[in-house]
Amino acid sequence: SEKELQKSSPYKEGKIYLQGLSGMLAPLMLEPKSGERVLDMAAAPGSKTTMLAGLMNNQGSIDAIEPDYIRMERLKFNCNIMGVENTEFHQIVGEKFKKEEAELYDAVLADVPCSGEGRFNLHDKPSYIFWKHNTVPKFARLQYKILKAAIRLTKPGGRILYSTCTMNDQENEGVILQALEEFPELSCTAFKTPINNIEEYEPVSKGALKALRITPSPRFEGFFLCLLNKA
């Protein structure tokens, strides 16, 4: 069980990191390479940052962003215990990072803050009690600001992986469509799913815009992923 794994020596020594299968798809689909310059725009608590570093063999560089001090300390702790050596940490909101610069990164992971509908559980009131009528549009505005910053900071020929753990169109396809209209150099990219035959699982389907949609199930957390290329 998860609790038993958390008590194990490999977990305490940082040799393993527990995370959901859906969330693991984002770094895998971005495919960071050794020697690349990579940006993680919403990095805490570090599950995806540590995975990016592993996929890069701790080579190249990662800039990891987190505005909250406590979450930043957790991010640093997790990266340290997992042996991450190629990452610099920046306590700032993603949309304001390197605001006067552009075209710096080969690959950007924008796993953005969201309304979290993919995690709602009717038997777990804290999972949804925060949700209000204005939650979705508020997050959609923030997500678009972060995505615009990601586009600005991506080199021509680079790629962006946009993902959320929510289910509504406004925070998912809606944000992507807005970006495609404003930035003609962007295109949605078809991708080879990095986990064999994942589409055969009932909750997984190809969404609009060549995206991947995962509806909540015992095996998967609800998730949306879309790979963008910048010409």
C-alpha cells in the first residue's frame, strides 16, 4: 500500500517518489533531453521537476518556479533528497518570471494551477468544498497568463506541455484555443503516448486539439494534457 511504501527505506532515502500515473505523463510527453534548457512553471512539490531531471540525466538545466515559500521549501527538499543537481529555484509567480526576456528555453512544462475537478471525491468533502461559481473563470485567466509567459520564453522550434488536473473545457481546450488564436506560430502536436496502450484504458481518450483527456477512475486521476510546438 501507499502508506507501507512511505515507511520503507527506499522512500525515506529518496530512491523512490510516489505520484499518480496521470501526472507522470506530463514530463514524459515533454521529452526533455540531456543538455537542454527546461522551465518548470509550477514546480512544487517537485514530482515533475525530479522526473524532468531524471529524464535529462541531471544534465542541462532546469529553472523551477514556485511563488509560495512553504511549497518552495518542500520543492527544494524533494529535489535534494532525490539527488537533483541541475535545477535552480525561483520564488515568483510564473507569469512574471523573466518578464523582460524571451526565447530562452528548449522545453517548458506548464502544469498550471487549476480547479482540481479531476480530484473531486463525493466521499471527501475537502476535495471540493473550495469550489465556487467563479472558480473556473478565475483559474482560466491565471492559466492563460502563465501559458502566455511560457510561449514568450520558449525558443522557436521549442515545445510546451500544458496540463491540468481538471475536467472543464474552459481551463483546458478553451485556454489552448485562445493561445492558438493569439499566437499563429503555435501548433498542437500529435504525440506518441509514452505509456504503452494507455488509450485502451476506458478513462483515457483523445480530446479536442490532439490533446489527451483522462477522466477520473480508480487507476487514473482526471487530467488534461496538450503538447504545443512553437515555430
